[in-house]
Amino acid sequence: MYQTFTFLHSTFRWLVLISIIYSIILSLRGYFSEKLFTKSDNLLRHSTATISHIQLILGITLYSQSPIVSYFWKNFDEAKQSTDLLFFGLIHIFLMLMSIVLITMGSAITKRKSNDKDKFKTMLIWYSLALLIIFIAIPWPFSPFANRPYFR
């Protein structure tokens, strides 16, 4: 079960990244060309938030079953000295929760804006902040905190 969730969480991150990056690109275009915020833009806003929430559920499930996290919490004083254990025990989940909160708030605030330009601007700002945090929190193969392969 743990391996299945590891695979799903690792693979699904690409869908999250693609949807956020695509949302940011369309927000940039919409904001600077003063386009109308169409139903397809709204669908993208909503889909990006939904995809992120699915990833959150996968991540929390993985977190609750992870032997790394279990070891971290059982041996906190010793484990906090290890960058890898500290990353997966605290840093990764905290930053990812923060990014999901930003995506959720950005989506909700965007939905309530009345001006099309403000909708694009709001989505651009909130989703860009979330993407920045996500890039820091992903255990890339080149990450100094903890590294994992692109696909597991």
C-alpha cells in the first residue's frame, strides 16, 4: 500500500505542476492582453485547485503511512539532526500545506473578483507564490535538503 501511494504521489506531482504552470501562463496572457476571464479560464482555476487537493489527500495518506515519518516522530531528538528525516518529517508537509492554502485562497478570491483583469492578476499572484513554495518543497534529485528520483 505504501509503495502504491508513493508512486501515485510522485507521479501526480507532475499533473499539479503542469496545471499550476499552465494557469500562471494563461493568467499572464489574460492580464497583459486584457482578455475576458472566460468559462474555460474559470474551469482551469477550479481544476488546478482540485488537482492540488487530490495531491494533498495522497500526500497526507502517504505521510500517515511513511516509515520515515514514523521514525522521525518516534526519535525526534535524534532524527531532527538528519536533513533527510527533518525534510520529510516537517519541512515538506509544512511547505506543501502552505502552498495548498495559497492555491485554495487564490482560487476562492479569484472567483469572487468582478473585474476580469483583477481575476487574472489574483490568480497569477497566488498561484505563483504557491508554485515557488512547491519548487522549494519538492525533493528533486538535485535538492540539497532531500533528493528523490523524478519518478518512483
